[in-house]
Amino acid sequence: MIKIPNANYKFTDKKVSPLSVMSIVLSFVSFIALLVSLIMSFKLAGEIELKVGTTTLLCLVFSLVSLGLAIRTYFQKKVYHVFSHIGAGISAINLLYIMYVYGLGMIG
């Protein structure tokens, strides 16, 4: 008879950082709000209300905070950085989109 060793192995003590989860949540909320504002802008042929511009500025703040949280988790030890990469990536995409839209607004 073969004896099976104890299956309670623990190969790592890494955990998921709550800051990285918050980074993903903030960047995803910002992404969805920017997507909705883009769709609204296309439906109204660019004649949008002031609320949509305010929402975009709020998305800018959310993306900057999300990027800050993601960068802060890079300095923590014994945490998984996958969620930090995802949050930083989505917030970087949001920031690039916001810079593009406001750049077009300044030119035109």
C-alpha cells in the first residue's frame, strides 16, 4: 500500500493586494464611463452636455488614482503583481484616450 503524503502544501505566501484590486475597479469604472460618454457623443453628433465633460474629468481623476495605486503595489513584497499590471494597463489606456480627446478639442 502506498502512503500519500500530507496534501497541505504551501508553495508560496504571496497574497493579492487590496490596492491592486481597487486599481482594477477604479480603472474599469472609468473605462465604462468613457465608453458611455463616447457613445453618447456619437449619438448626439458632438453636441453633448456639460455633464459628459464633467464625467470625463472625473474619469481622469479615477484613472490617475488607479495608476497611483498600481504603482504603489509594485513596491510591496510578497504580493501578486498581475492585478497591478492589469489596473495600470487599463488606466494607461484611459489616460491616453482622454489626452487624445482633449487634444482634438484644443486643435478643433
